[in-house]
Amino acid sequence: MTFVKADVPADEQHVAMELGLLFDQIRQVLGNEEWGGLRPSHLRVMGFVPPAGTSITELAVQVGMTKQGCGQFVSQLVDTGHLVVEPDPDDGRVRLVRRTPAGDSATRHLAARLAQVERGWAAQVGDRRYRTFRRVLDELAHGRA
């Protein structure tokens, strides 16, 4: 059954519902492609790995997961060849997570597909309104005002 916003009383409609509808559009676009066995959640985790690498603990904070849950994702992505885990040259107690060339490629492909989705949204509402939306979204997401 497809959700129709009109089915929900106006006083029960909220921003999480609207964001959920946008995420559904993204999932539909991503679901129409082959990602080599990767799920959107794998792609999301990889997207938070910076070029210099990061610890699993830092990655878990960025992604909003437990350290254990994030570690499971990292292990799966190491098994698929998208990530590697190496000792930190500055601190032997820390292990750094880095993307492999395959991980970089998947992340770039995801960024290109999401940019395409955003261009479609901009076409729907106009470039100026969409740029304003993105600036406000960025401010809210990063606590800047």
C-alpha cells in the first residue's frame, strides 16, 4: 500500500514523515541499480569514511550507530573489498578504517546518483528554491544557524 499524505490528519503530519517520503524516493532510485550486493546502509557507512581513514569508534559516532554495529558493517565491507582496516601509524592501539579503490568507486557512483536525484528535485521546485532548501538543511543537520 502506498502512503498518501492526505490520508493522515493535518495535525499529525510532521517533518519526519516528509523526510521519510524523500528517503523513499532515494531508496527507489538506488534499488533500481545493482550495487554489487551492497545495501544503502553499506553505502552510507562508506560515505562517512574520510580519505585519511577513521577509527571504528569515530565512524560509529558519525554514522549514529553503536561501535559493535558499526564494526559489523566494517567487517562486511572488508569482506567485499570496499574497506580495509590497518594499524594507525601514529598510535598502534588504534586501527584505521579506509576505503579501497572499490570503496571509492562505489562512493563516487552513489554521489553521482544522489546528485541526479537532487537535480530532479531542483527541477521540480526551481533551482533557487532548491538551493535555499539545501542551505537550510545543511544548517539544521550541522547545528549552524
